[in-house]
Amino acid sequence: MRFGVNHTPSVGWFHSWLDFSASDTARDMEAIASLGADHVRIFPLWPVVQPNRTLIRKQALADVATVVDIAGSFGLDVNVDALQGHLSSFDFVPSWLDSWHRRNMFTDADVVASTAAYVEALAAAVADRPNLLGITIGNEVNQFAHAPHPSPHDITAEQGHAWAAAMVAAARRGLASGGSGVVGREAGHASAPPVAGSARSRPGPLVTVAQYDAAWYDDAQPFGPEHAADHGDATVTHSWVFNGSATLHGALGPGSVRHGEYLLQLAAAWNRDPSRPNWLQEVGAPTNVVDPADAASFTEQTIRHVLDAQDVLGVTWWCSHDVSRSLADFPELEYDLGLFTNDGRLKPAGEAFAALAREHGSRAGAGTAATPAPMTTGLVLDDVLADGTTRYGLRADCAPGGRFAAAWLALAEAAPDGRGPQVVLRSRLGDAGLLAARGITRCVDVPADLDGTALSVAHPATMP
């Protein structure tokens, strides 16, 4: 399994793109490589690269390519996120999309075309790098589509599919034009048949779509599970236990340290290709709900549970370095999320991550263990009613405190081998071929007498 780290620059945070320093970047990448990581995820700021709708700065693209090269010099592959978009409670939206120029970022034809041009140019700028892992369309862009964002760009689910498809196509055009050769193919959308093969057999970089967990937990969020499973080359999840998991179960309770595993299994239920990779692209130990003294144990337990899941591309920890206290107005937890302190000292959580990366990672001398066999038990998720129509409320059922989440955790904790079950959509129970390909031989329902727990959780951008 791949082990990676989300790079938060130690000097200047992401504002460092304004006065890019190769030496600062090299120091960070050397530290990340010392953990035994095999990849990093990096975040160019959208307004820095595309300050005007028809201006894409060549120097900004060159800076991104330089970061990819520097990471490669330390043996690190790189995933490049395009649309930032949103980072650690701060939005980075170009001025041509806000205030007097406010237009819908997902549906305005001119905006979509210009955004696609940026994604394509960014992909092309790094396409020929041999250590390019892939392009992610943006960091949790779905948070712009609905409340609790203070000024959402309202869309429908179908408009979300159209936007995601356009961005994925743009990334693939860029990768092809930049010299990377063959790139991954889009998974089938809606009723389209599944595409054969998986990203593991593709020679080209991955293209992925990343969403925050409202896609699986909030029925009002227009971007949903299908957007994660139907677009790009892997299903991406971001696991954060400040979503109510730690409140309900305790920081080191099973429902917290298994949340990353649970979200991987939940998201995989919508994959049309049973061998589609699943990527835990963000997970961290947020100190507003995980005591710093427990961060190392949380890190170790979370990753060990993820190791037991099937078809996992990798885990990419958030993040490399703490945010400097010299920077103002971050939520408190952001100052203590790093595997390293801001001045480069390895923290206990970093030690735990490094030990696991060296034992189970893909770098030389590690990762020799066999791929886990899939769990043969599938917990049935009622995504449709008896008449076959879509069941509203299923996402709330899957959220922390929901009946389905509670049933999954109970099965996981009772399993003789300690592994959590797979998740099967009721609408796909009749597909014997799909179940067989997933290795599922036994399907169980959520107990009728199981109760949920109502939770009210603030959005992390509003947390102290």
C-alpha cells in the first residue's frame, strides 16, 4: 500500500506560492521522504495561477513543475490538486469569480470553460514528469456547492456530474498533450456499463475527484457518492473524526479509529468496477477532538485498520508540517495537525506514521505483505425503497450516529479477524456477478431494532 503525506509548506504555508523558494521546498520534501513516504500531495493556489479568467501564469505553472521535480529527487511521487479552492477554513477563489464578478462556478459556461482551461494547462505542465502520481481536480470543491458554506454556488446533482466530467476530461487532455501518453479512463456514469480494468493496470497518471464527507453523510449536498465513484480513476475519501465520530465514540474509540476504514468501505459500495482503487487521500488527528497525547495511537490504529481493507491505493496523511503560529485566524486544530512541528521536529504521530510506512509501505524493502483478501460479508445499505425509487435520508443513516454506521461498527467489532464488512447497495443485490467479483458471499441487513444517535456538528471552518 502507498503511504503519502499532504504537503503543508513549513515556510509561509500555501502563501509561499507567491514567492516560491526551491530550497524551502527541498527541506520539506527531504523531511517527508525520511518518514518512508512514497508520495506527496501538493496544492497550487488557483488565484495565483489563474488571476484573470483568460490569464494562466506560465511562471506559476513552472513553479508547480519544479516542486514535482524536487519531490522526485527525494524519491517521492506527486499528486497535484488543481482547484484550491478551499484549504484549512480559507477559500482561495479568483477575483473574477467573486464579488462584482460573482457567477456560478459549476454552471456558468464561461467560468466552466476557463476553469477547464486551467486544469488542462496545469496537467500539461507536469504531464512529462516520471514521478507524477496524478491530478486531483481540487480539494473538497463540493463544499462550495451547498450550506454550510456562507455563499454557496447552488447546483443540482446532474449539474455536478456535468462539471466533474468536464474537469476530468480537461485533466486528461492536459496529461495527453503534455506527453504522459495513455491516461486513465472515466468510469461509467449513471446507467452506463462499467469500464473494464483498474488504475493499477494503467500506465498513465490518475485523475481523481476529491470531496469532503458530506458527499456520503449529508442528503442535501448535491455532490454525492456517485460523483466520487463515477468520475476519474479512483474513489477518493477524506476522513475527519471532528464530524461527530470522536464526540460519539471518544478519540480512541472504535468508531473513531475505524472511521477511515468505514468511509473507504462505504464509498466503495458505489463503484461500478469492483476492482476500482479506493484512496484515503486525507486523514489526520485533529486536536480539537483528539488529545495531542493520543495522536500517535490514533494515527497507528487508524492506519492499521485501513491496511485490512481491500483495493486500497494508499493513505495520504494530513499533514506534513504544523501551521506557524505567526499566521493568524486559523482554527486552533490547524496549528497542530503536522507530522512535524513547524520548525521541523518529528512528532510522536510522525514516528507512528513512519514506523508503519517502513513496515507496510511501497518503498524499497517494504510492502511485501500479500494484498488483503476481500471481506466476504456485505452489510446492505437501503439506497432504494421497496418500489425501487431512491430513498431519501440514506446519507444521514450512514453518518456518525446513524443506524447504518452503528450496524457497520457492530459487525466490524464482532468479526473474528477484526476486519470491517464491505457495503452493498440494495439496488445492486441482484447483480450476482458484481457480488462475486467483490468476493461477497453473505449479505446481512441492518437490524430493525437498532437505533441511531442524533448529532449536531459544526462545520470545521467555524470551530474554535
